[in-house]
Amino acid sequence: MTTAIPTGTAADTANGTTAGTATEAPAEPAGVDRFRATRLAAQIQFLAARARARGTGHANALLKAELGLKVSHFSVLSVAASGTSPTQRELSEFLDLDPSQVVALVDVLEQRGLVERMTDPKDRRSRMIAVTEEGHRVEQRGYELTEASDREVLACLSDEEREQLRGLLTRIAF
Amino acid sequence: MTTAIPTGTAADTANGTTAGTATEAPAEPAGVDRFRATRLAAQIQFLAARARARGTGHANALLKAELGLKVSHFSVLSVAASGTSPTQRELSEFLDLDPSQVVALVDVLEQRGLVERMTDPKDRRSRMIAVTEEGHRVEQRGYELTEASDREVLACLSDEEREQLRGLLTRIAF
DNA sequence: TATTGTTATACTCTATAACTATA
DNA sequence: TATAGTTATAGAGTATAACAATA
């Protein structure tokens, strides 16, 4: 929905002498692109927010279209499917979600038969989230979709640059 | 509020033989850190969302404490203060905000005397946002605060790495 | 007493539809 | 007719408080 950022903004090089409309001013970006020179637009915080918005929007669209899930659902499912038997409390802490949000997300996943709540025998207050076979299949497909989303949003970067970015973000995130 | 990510998680190297409590297992991260080995936690999309959440949370806290503003208010103010005389429509497009959101944000800024709405003489439907002297002072302070927030959140990176990150994110965001 | 999960609730953010004034 | 701004409103996302079961 909100992925309306027009592509091909700065890629209009190699124009040469094929000037159709008479726009010969050398360095005055058209339309809203002139704000890219703003000092706000150079702040990493601002850029990260934009990049995340694009990424989440794109991934949400892919996941919703094929699996009827959102990124938040997939996050819970993916951690649960990693063989670590997380409790809801742990999911809440690791994914920066409120415990009540985890309840709602697990409810959806459970209703679709993708996960099951199992009481932890070591602490009967806790619920360990186990993933069903179908859940593992959906998680696998969701992973492929989110990876494809990543590649598309980061298509302007080389493989090496993507790994650079992953490394830098990992150090910030943890 | 949500910036409760505990620091000093993986920095416990160089422990040698000073094992106080008998935890001699070589590679089993404690608590919630074991989920960092999840393949979800390696996705750039996931990492960017985390980094942004930390950054926005921190910047919001600083801005609210000293200026009573949020990042979204500062974004509008900062673009308006850049000498580009943006209209609300342009702010909406560049900042990925709904036009109705821009109305509310400009309302707040105007009520505090930081900006003024001026009808564009070339198109009397549009409102150009002009920044007052006080608005420029607040924007300057807000910029310093958000820069400080950036530096603190990115403290784990060297200056060179920060510029690398800025460059990569710029290409993704635009 | 403290904690996990749960429910209900409120608050914020975001998106939509209808209206006005201009074009 | 179409667009900029405005208003009201609905929906999603997020946070808070109270409760039951368990520690």
C-alpha cells in the first residue's frame, strides 16, 4: 500500500543530447527529490526508518498474498521453528513485543494449526511454542518470501555490500 | 520505554579460568541470546527493524524530554527549515506520511509558534510551511539531539563504519 | 510475594472517506 | 474534472492494568 516510492529517480544518467523537454538546468533536482539535500535526509536514523518501511511493506505484501500472514506472525513462527522451544515470555523479550501481543499472534498461528502451546514441565506457568509439520512448511515458505523481499529491496547493492550491511546492522541490533 | 535491550551480552570474552559459577559449557548462549543464532535474526529486514526501533525510541525520548516533540514533528520542522519552502503535499510525499497526518503535525508546530502556514501565491490551494526564528532555534537543537542519538545508538561502530552504513542506507532509501 | 499468560482496555499510529476551496 | 488541505472516523499497532494459575 505505502510502497509508492517512485523508482528510477537518480538513475537517469547517460542522457547525452537527447533532451526532449528543454530542462537544461544542471543541478536542481525535480519535484520532491530536492529534499534529499536536506540534512535530515542524511541522518542514519531517518534513512534506517525509510529502509525499514520499504522492507516491511514489501515483505508484508508478499506474506499476506501467499500465506495470509504478516511479518510479526512470521517472526514468532520462525523463532519457534528454530528448534529452541521458546516460551511466550522469551518471544516477547527477543522480538520486542508486549506479552499481550504475543498472545494474539500465537492465537492466530494456533488457530491455523501452525503451532501448539505446550506447558513447560519445568515451570507450569510457561507455555512453550511447538511448531507442527504444516507450521514448518509455512515457515520455510515464509522464509523464502522474506528472503526474496530482502533481495528485491536491496537489489541496488552488490552481494558484498549486502553482507557489509548485514554485519553492521547485526552489531547495532545486538 | 521499550529500550530495555540489555547491553553487555556478547562482550563477556576473556574469561579464562576465572570460572566462578560452574558454567563450563563452551558455546551455549544464555537466556534469550540463544535466538540470535536463528535464521530470522540474520535477515537484514529483521535487523533493520530492530535498529530502527532502538534509534527511534532513543531519539523520541531525547526530543520529548527537552523539546516536547517527537521524531515525526522534528522531521516536518527540519525539512521546512531547510530553505526549500515545502508544501504540505510535498512533506507528505517525501516523509511517507498521510496528508492528514501532516495536518496534525503542522497544527502542533504552528500552535507552538515554530512554523506558519502561507498560501502559495502560484497555487492558492497549497500551503507552504515557513519556519519562524524560534522554529529555527528548536530545529537546530532538535538536530543536535537526533545527531547525539544517532551517535549513541551507533557507538559500537567506528566513524568509517558509520559512513559506510550511511552510504548503503542512502542507496536503499532513495 | 513474584512471575507467566491472559483478558480487557486505552492510547497511538496509520489509513480512508467526505467536504471546501481552488485549479 | 482534478487536486490541496481539512475533518471525522475507522482500523491497526502498541501499551497498561487487573486477574488466575503457578512458582
